Amino acid sequence: MSDVVTPNLIIAVALTAVTQAIQIGAYAARYAGVITGRIATAISLFSLLVTASRLASLFMVPSLGALADTPANFAQDHHLAVLPPDLLAHVDLQMRLIVAAGSVGVLAGALLLPVFLTMFVRGIGAFERLHSIPRALTRLLDPRVIGDLFSVLVHPPRLRLSSFPVGAVPRNLLIANTVLFAVYSVGVVAAFYASDIDLYARTTASGLSGLVNGVGTIAFALFIDPNTAFIVDQTVREERPRSDVATMIFWLIVTAFIGTLVAQLILTPAAHYIAAVAEFWITHFKH
């Protein structure tokens, strides 16, 4: 196990967990918009947090690349056309640990959701007073704000499952969100995994994460973003109770977690799919 857990794996696991936690925390922005009545400002802060999570994922890519390159370089040094089965199993385990870190990140984001909500509500108020995102962010360093965040963390609100009826959320939204988190959890990981499955086309394979992530992008654009925005708009117009937004967020988190578990099932097929496309591309488009 000592050769499995390397510094690059630790970095990739940590950044994956942080990225997923931030993605879940971003859900609180919509609820903060409903609470404050500042939907546009809340969406802007939502975009800011999502951008931060994407920046964190960018730092993960070099670690993933190093994890994939190490066995590939070993094979090259020993004049092997493919990785030995035991070495490929080693890669498989490392990639699964990274995907599992995403599940941990979703749970961490869920536990921290009251903290994120408090941050967003405070952030919206600070932005309206200061008219500056950087200055509003500095308010998080205020001892009183830190105290409030700590209080929410230590004494989170008590919730009951009966408070979140699944019927209040469109079924296609929940299915699409499960698909989104499943494919996004494996997209980049599967691409680097594929680079070790097919050493001949490893550079091409490592750049083909979009073959998997594209499914998630379509799901987000067609089902998730429009439906969540519509539910929030209905709530603001008082056509829905505020509790429906909380219910939507709850089930989005549940399906996000389920999606990260489904990701374990599709990781290997996704990697082989990417490897096959990379091989086809190299074979048929040599010039």
C-alpha cells in the first residue's frame, strides 16, 4: 500500500475532495438569494465559488498526470508495449481512491452547507454596502463573522427527512444531477487512466476527458440549470414555498453523492472508451 499512496496521490485526493465540497457549497447561493431577495447577486457569488472550484481542479491535473506517467515511463524503460496487469491494477486503485475522495467531498460540503449559507447571506449584504467583491470577502476575516460561522458549524440546524418531500423536485432534475456528478467525477481521471491502458496513444487519450464530461455538460445545460433556476424564480414570485428550494438542495446533494458512487462503476468502461477513441484517432489520422 505504501507504493500506492504517493505525494501526487495525496495532492489529487485532497484537491478532489475540496473541489467537490466547494461545488456542493455553491448550492447555498441560490437559497441565500431567496432569503435575501437578491437573486442576481447570489448567482454572481455562485459563479465566483464555482470558478474557485475549477481553479482548484486545475492544480489537480499535474498530479494526475504524474500518477499516469510513472507507470507509463516504467513500461517505456523496460520496452513494454502495454502495462503489466499488476501495474495496471495499481493505477486502477489510485484512480478509484481519487474518485472516492469526491464522495468524501460531497459529504463534507453537505455538512458545511449551513456555514456556506451564512457566508453567502453575509456576503450579499457586505457587497451591497461596499460595492466590491474583494472588500466583501475581507469581511470574512471579521472576528464577529468568524464567530457566527463557528457557531453555525458547531450548532447546525436539526433536519428531518420528512421535511424534504422528493415529490417537490422534478424527477428529470435528480436523474440529470446524478449523471452530471457521475461523469464529472470520472472525466479527467478516466482520461489519464486511459493513457495507461493504451500507451501507444497516451498523449491523445489524456486530452479526451471531454468525451465523458460532455455528457455532464449537456445534462447541466438542458435539465439542471434551467430547472433549478425555475424553482428559485417560482419561490421568489411566491408561487412555491421557500421550503421547496431547501428540498431541492437536499435532493441535489443526495443525488450528487449517489453520482460519485456510480462513478466507481463507470470508471473502467469510461477509461477503455477513451482509450479506444484515442487508438482509433491515432490509427486513422496519422497525418
